[in-house]
Amino acid sequence: MASVGKCLGIMAGAGLIGGATASYYMQSRINKFAVNEAEKHAKNGMLPIGGMTKDGKLWDGQISIDEFKKQLKQKSQISALITGAAAAVATTIVSGLTLLLRGKVKVK
């Protein structure tokens, strides 16, 4: 039973690392494209932003390219962590079912 636990632990770790790495890599490529487009639209190193408050008033603002990059990186890291955790769970479930079907785990 210990070897089954080790196998599931190893597969969970591999799923976490693989899922997080793949997600972060793909998101970083998208982020590079977004930053390049933002630099084209920037004026004096600042991106114009704006929106509407809850009471219906419009507001205008600016954000620097560096702050935009930092926000994209932070969102990519959070997304990669969540995707990695989901991949770890899915990989562990598939590994457990595979071991169960091969008869390595005895259900009493």
C-alpha cells in the first residue's frame, strides 16, 4: 500500500509541475503579445484606462507599461497555480483508477 501512495504522490507532483509550467508558458506568450500591443498604444509610457464607477460616473486614468507587465505576471502566476492544482488532481485520479483496474489496489 505504501508503494501505491508513493506512486500517487509522484504522479500528483508531476501533474502539478507539468500543468503549472505549461500554463505559465502559454500565458507568458500571450502576455508578450499584449505588452507589445500596449506599447504601440502607449503615450509617454502610459496606457490610458478608464471605466464607470458604481454610481454611473465615468473616470479616466493611466497605468504605466511596467505596472501593466507586473499585473499580467501576477495574474499568470495565480492562473498557473490553479491550473497546476487541477492537473495534479486529475493526474492523481487517473493514476489511482489505473492502479485499481490493474489490480494493484485491493478493495475490501
